[in-house]
Amino acid sequence: MEILFNTLKALKIPTIIFINKVDRVGANCNKVFKEIKNGV
């Protein structure tokens, strides 16, 4: 996945990320948002 996102970024292709199943027990939304922001 990281290669895909790096390619999209290099080609300046707008990208939308959908986050699913955040309503489940044990889901950590803040962790997911930080990982997306930091490119992990």
C-alpha cells in the first residue's frame, strides 16, 4: 500500500481514503488518523 500512495503522491493524483469499521469495539480512530497523516 505504501508504494501505491507514494506513486499517487508523486503523480499528484488526488486520493480519497475511506475508513471503515470505526464503530467496532477496540477501534482506535485517533491511531488510524495519525498513521494516515504520518504516511505509515
